[in-house]
Amino acid sequence: MESGRGTERAMESSSTPVPEAAPPPVVAADSAIASRSGGEVEDGVEEMTLTVRWSGKEYTVRVCGDDSVAELKRRICEATTVLPKRQKLLYPKLAAKLNDDSILLSQLNLKPSVKMTMIGTVEDDIIIDQVDSPEIIDDFEIGQDEVIDIKDKDVNKQKLRRRISHYKIKLLNPCREGKKLLVLDIDYTLFDHKSSAENPLELMRPYLHEFLTAIYAEYDIIIWSATSMKWVELKMGQLGVLNNPNYKITALLDHLAMITVQSDSHGTFDCKPLGLIWAQFPEFYNSKNTIMFDDLRRNFVMNPQNGLTIKPFKRAHLNRSSDQELVKLTQYLLAIADLPDLSQLDHRYWELYTEDSTKRRRHR
């Protein structure tokens, strides 16, 4: 499953050329073999090595017993480029369980020489309108005690360590010493991914380039989407974010950088752990100098003190003339840029902070 909205909307046609490609047919592999890795243990959790045969080739995938089926699909995606939502894992005795992304692999009791079939379609650069994709309409509120429990659970810390070792961030531009870090979601944060338009720029959130230009003076910028890297590059390229002369994007992250966590009240879902970034660039970024914008608060459940829930930008054609969110957030980011520890702020009340700052300037 995907934590953001579980969909990857294609933008409507634009002047930006899109590679023409026909979708490859759905391919069914004739078998896959899964076996335990001979008692190998990481942090007390048993590791398993899966050799997945798909499209005539074999791919080795390493997972742990505390990983879910969703995490297995994510690892298969890393190896085959078949998105998790496009994968179907079949096995007579486990068919129902393999369709439940929340089930832990340790509950499947996999034994040596288990044979299963993977069916999946590679999307590559194909631009399609996924009208059948479900949309997550409402975010859910997780209680403070449960948030603390989720981020402090050893199993989630182990998942984060494994993600850090598997996912390497590729820099588009160098990290800058002394700058704080802003991590931005895409869908419903920077543009309306559900509406249709003749030009993608019609779906761009108002003042996006002005916003990025202004905050670039104080912040490095990383874009992190719950979609695939090809879609991140496509969307940011069409919006003119990747080659703007007034600011530079430090890096792009996709759904493969996310981890799956479990909540007592809301089940299994994916989230964006900022610890992945901090671990790979510790000399530049940490919990004190990082802030993340996302329209889904569950995406920063592993680092709630660093997350700001942005108002979703939807129905672009109706709201484009009135949406001022990025203007206000520009003021907030610049107002807090000199603070030594951003994690001490309660970003839920960012608008009040901006109003207070304005009042103080007026009374000077």
C-alpha cells in the first residue's frame, strides 16, 4: 500500500515532451522460490532471502520476519521496477494472506522451496490516467501517546535502519553548510494531482516558484513523494522546478524511501521517516534544523515534532485565485529560520506564530 494517496496521477498533456511507449503486457512468472537464509539474524529479527523469478529472470530480495507483505512488495519493486500496487503474489495456500499488505512475513511460515507466482506490469515512462485508482479522502488523527509509541518501537527503528542501508539518496545539488532543510510533499501540496488540465501549470499551486525562491536563501529543499521516482521527475520537470535559475533542489525521494508502520487504531500504513535523510547527511541535517510539509500528517508519524500539515490544494480551477497558503508559509519559514531548534516549535499553530511576528514588527 502507499502512504500518500495510493495513486499516481498523470498530468495532462503539455509542451513538455513525454516519451512514447506502449505498456508491456502483464507477465506471469512461472515460479519464485523463497527460503530462509540459514538462521541469519539482525537485531534479533530473522532475515529471509527470497529469490523471485519474474519475466524470465531471477531476483534476490532480502526481507525480515517483522516486515509486512507491503514491505516485501516494496523490495520486489526495487529489484523489478514493478510498483507494489501492480504486483500480485499467488500461492495456493497463502493466496489470501499475500493479498493483505498488513500481514507480517513471520505469520506466513515460509519454508524452503515455497513456489509462488508474481504477476505485474512495468509502467516505466508510460503516462496514463489512473481513473480506477482509489483516493485517500481524509487523513486520520493519531493520538499523541500512540505517535510516541510508533516512533519509539524497536521494530520501527529496525525498519528505519534497514531502509537507510538499502536506500541511497542521490544529490542533484550539494548540501549547503549552515542551511536548514525543508522537505516537501508533491500531491495536494505543490499541485492538484486529481484535476484535469490542458497544461500542468494550471494545476500548480499558486506562488510555488516565488515560495521556493524566497526560502532557498535559508533552506535546502528536498522533494519527497509517495509515488515512483519517474513520476517525481516528470511532475517536477513539467512544473519547471528542476531547472529554475532562482533556486536549486537538493534531492528527490520516492515511495521506496518510506517504511511501513502499524498503528493500534488505524492499522498498517506507510510514512516518511526523516531519519533516513539525517543518517545519510549528518553533517548537514538533523532534527533541530528540519521541517517537513505534507497534507497527510501520518506521513511524519516517525518525526511528529518536525512535521507541518499543509492545507491540501484541490479543485485547482476553483481555488487557484484564492489560495494563499504558500505566501503565508513563506513568512513562517523565514520567521523561524534563525531559531536554533525547529523541533521545539508546535507547527500546528504556525499561523498564530506568523501573526505574532507581524504584530511585533508593527510595534517596533
